[in-house]
Amino acid sequence: MLYTSVSGLRGFRQMRVSARLTIGAAILLALVLVVALVSLSLGPVDIPTSHVAWIILSSIGFDVPEFARTEQLVIDQIRLPRIVVGASVGMALGVAGATMQGLFRNPMADPGIIGVSAGGALGAVIAIATGTAALFFLALPVFAFVGAMAAAFLVYGVAAVGGRFSMATLLLAGVAINAFLGAIVSAIIIVLPDNEALREILFWLAGGLDSRSWEHVRIATPLIVASTVLLLLMSRDLNLLMLGDDEARSMGVRVGATRITLLAAAALATGAAVAVSGTIAFVGLVIPHILRLVLGPDNRVLIPLSALAGAVFVILADTVARTIIEPAELRVGILTAFVGAPFFILLLIKNKRQVYSL
Amino acid sequence: MSKHPPSLSNGNSHAPERRTRDARPQDARGVPLQAQAKRHRTAAVEAQALSFSVNAKQLLDRVDLRAESGQFVGLIGPNGAGKTTLLRSISNVLSYDEGSVRLLGEDLDKLPARQVAEILALVPQIAPYTQGFTAFELVLMGRYPHMGRFQVEGKEDDAIAERAMRLTETESFATRTLETLSGGERQRVFLARAIAQQPRVLLLDEPTSNLDVLHQLKILKLVRDLVDEGLTAVAAIHDLNMAARFCDRLVLLAEGEVRTEGAPGDVLTAETIETVFGVEAAVYREPATGALAISLIAPAEAAAVEAPVRRETTASRSGEQAVAARSEATSGIR
């Protein structure tokens, strides 16, 4: 279908799994640091990268030259939490996307496929429309998270009805419930009399990382890291599941338990990401897909590296989004779709030619 | 299918009777004696009274299967006989309704799934594929049951996988991805993976269904050699000639029941083939290989209905007579 002929392996594909993993992780970790550093120095207040480094080093106890207090405040309270939230979100979407593509044995699957994004959106819209969001600070992310989880449960429940679970039903239930929740969101938007709330909803739906604080880090990042570790531990089982249930079972995988754990971890990560950033499009689809082309389909490589690459991509996109039309900000979700979609189409066209030339 | 003559199950009790009636030479392997001598030891695979049904259709009906350690047991029988279901039950892929399976004396239900995969490998009938994995990567997956959760494959695992690919002659496409391989090539890659799994028991579901004649022979020869080195193999095989030639024992299944079992020479009689498969056949010793050979002459339905007496005579036909019988049979149908 998409990634077809690997006649004579090149580059990363020739390497053993452990080499692919360490080299890939080293490169991407370095990238995360560089992108984060650059992002910390950019913005309305220009902070030289050397100062950024000093500020960070001083905060972990190093003795460094003088720097301005305002610079420290900007980094500590505004840019760093935003970058950490961005990195967490990118990580969540990357691993969840890789997991879903593996579980559905389909490179078109994305983290929102089991209704998590739509559920999160509905939760957020309800919080805003009822005014709860204005009452206390964490109402919006909590509502979004609850909505995301409820939708995932609903989709899974439909697919598991009658005791015979099927991935095909899961996919179809996901499509149906996505459409249903989308309709409710549209209905709320249309009947909403309050223009301010309306604007806020549209703003949230576009997905963004503006004014994210350490509070957001505290609610989302632990969940995302825990889910990622869990997915990492099960990545080998996911490899076997990609060959079919029977195959996996005969190789010693407890299929039912493994699949529900994978689904739950992916849903949890995505739900946490949606709660703090809204729906950021295309990351979960594009990142694992590109990595698979370069590194091959082994999930033991794909899942950890999708986490890192997702983080790089979201930090980078957010940096561009907040600096490109200064002093105004573009939403990061708009930017990821704007860049991601054409890139993805390019990828499709390129690989299609490969299929035909076989 | 109720018009069948009485079931041939518990073949052993009928066997002597048939032997006296049967003029052709007996199978030379002498396995039944061996097998009987081993009866007291723990069998590698022992399934007892396995039953399984789906939507009120009984796929397995109190099936017994015993494979001694170091034995090559062939499962034969028409489509829908339950061969695949039986293999899937033994390999923990599906949970049967009733009965029990013991692997190396241990209750299958009580063994952790991982441990089952260390003992037993299954080569599926239709080799599945996932985009992107190379043949070598797939064969390496055979090492998973032997690795800890935090472990990745080491040099030793590579060497085991490479050896398995050499044995199955798949090393030439080691770096090709599965979806670029033909069905037969993929089937051999899956056998390589099963070998890399280093099981004590190898289950094969029609391992030669997609293979050319050369590779059919080579693969069954390979399994035979592995069995001679101590592996236990249970294989569903459609080709009766191949089954007769390579297996120590055959178990004939039909409609989810064991119809008869024993040495190939005892199971593969013209009479049995006609009753169970509905094919008029001649069984004789092939001069070139010395193995039991089965010539399939014609669908037996017409003959069975019109001239039931003829069935008795076909049982004692030799190969030369069979050729003569062929023209006789066709003219009879016309």
C-alpha cells in the first residue's frame, strides 16, 4: 500500500533494532534540545541563547554570569511551560498515532480515530458554553479530558458489544461517534447567543498552546509520560498484533488484554494532550508515518522515536506560530495542518508512484 | 452426509481385519510398533476429547490426538474436516469448548501463553503479512518468546534466524519486505520463523499449500529431518502421497471426528479414501521411491450409488489394475 519496495535496504533499515533506536534517539534528543533552546530565545522579548542557557543552568543550581530578572521571568513563567506542554502534546500524539496505526494495521489511522478528539472538543465546548470555564482555571482541561475519555469508552463499548470485539467495528464506531459528537458541537455553536464564548470555542477548536502554565504541565505531562512508557513496554506485542490475532496468540501474546491496554494508553495520552492544547491536527498521522518510511515498521523503534519527533515537530510549529505574525499569534493547530497536509499529500503521491513502478 | 457407511473411528480395532483383506504390501516404516512401545511415556502433544462448535456447527467432536515426542503426525481429511481447528486448539489460538490438551505433560490451560510459545510454534495456512517488515525481521520475531521484555535481539538471535533462513532457503530474500514476496516464499519465511522459535513441537497447517513441487519436497524433507533430530511435528496435509511418504502416523479427520488413525499404510486404503473423500483411488507401492502411492481415479459418488459392490474390489487393486480401472470407470459413468 504505502511503503512498498525496500529493495536493498538503505540507511537506518540495515541497522539492528538497538542501533536504530540509539542513533535515532540521540539525533532526536539533540533536536529537541536545540529546538527548545531556540524557541526559548524567540519572542516579543528577545533573549540571547546564551542567556537562555544561563537561566536554565542557574535554575538547576549552577553558578552563572548575571542576567536580567525579566528575562528569567519570561522564560520561567511563559516560554518554558509552553514548550514543556508542547513537547508533551507532541509526544502524546506521536506515540498514540504510531500505536493506532499498528493496532488498525493501517497507516491512515490517527490518535483521534476512537473519538478522543471529538469527545475532548465536546467537553471543552460544554465548559465554555455553560460558563464553567470562566469559573475556575482548570475547568476547561478537566472537561475536555473527561469528554475525551467518555467518547473513547463509548466507542470501545460499541465495538465490544456482545462479547465479540472487533477492530473493524471499533473503526466504524469511531467514525460514527466522531460524526455524532461533531454534530452536537456544531449545534451548540449555532444556538450559542454569546459572541465572546463563540470566539473562545473556535479558538479552542483550532488547537493552541498560548498561555500554557506549569498547571497545565502538571495535569497533562505525568499522564502522557506514563502512557508513553506503557506503550513502549508493549511495543513488541504490538509488532506481533500487526500480523493478526491468531499469529500474536500463537506467539504468546495475550491478545485481548494487550489490545485493551494499548488502546487505553493511547486514548489516555491523546485525551491529556487534547485537554491542554485542543485538537492539534496531523501530528499523530504524519510523524509516525515519516518515521516508518525511514526506520521501518518495528514498533520498538517507532514508538519511542515518534514521541521525540512529535515533540520536536510541535515545539517547532508552535515557535513558528507565535513568531510569524508578531505581535499577533497564529494557532499551532492551524500551522500543523497547513504544513502537515500538503506534506502528507506529497508523501502519498511519491509512494503511489513506487507502487505503480513495481 | 448421513449416507456414509458406519464410521471408521477406533481404526486400530478394525485394522487387522482390513489387513487380511488387503493384498498389497504393508508399509515398511513399522511405526505402529514403535508408537505402541512409547505409549507409556509422556506424549509431546496429547489432546483428549476436544470439542468445539461455532454457531451450532460442531467443528470438533470429541477428537483425540496423540503425538509422541520425535514423531511426525499428519492430519488428513476433506475440506472442513476440522484439521485447522484442531491445530488452532492445540496451539492455544482458540479456546475449545470441552476436552483437554497436554503439552509435554503439562495442561495447556495452566501454562502461561509465553511458555506455550516457547514449547510450540505454529506455521499458519495463509501466511499473513504486514507492510514493511522484511523477511529477516519476521524470522527474528520467532525469538520474542525467548527474550525478556526489556531485551532486544542480540547476535545469537541473529545467528539462529540466519540458520533458520538457510534451512528453508529463504536467505536470498532476507531483506525483501513481506508484501513483495509470493505466497509460497512467504510460507517458507513463516516456517523459518517457526524454526527460529526453537520449539519442541511444530504445528504446520498445510505447509506446502502454496509451494511448487520442488519446495514441497524440500520443506517436508526438512520437517522430516528436524523430526529425526528430536522435534515433534503435527501437520495438516492435503496431498495424500506426501502425507504417506513423510509422516510416521496419520490421523484421518472428517466432519470434526477422527475416522481412523495409524501408520500411513493402515489409514490410506482405497476403501477409506473412497468413504471419507468420496474419491475412487488405487493404493500401491511406488516403484521409484518405495513409498506408498495413491492414484486418484475419479469422484466415487456415481460408482458408489450405482454399483456398491465395486468398492470392495477397488481395495485390492494394484497400480497396473488401477490404470485399467480408470477407463472402466469413465466408461461406466458415461
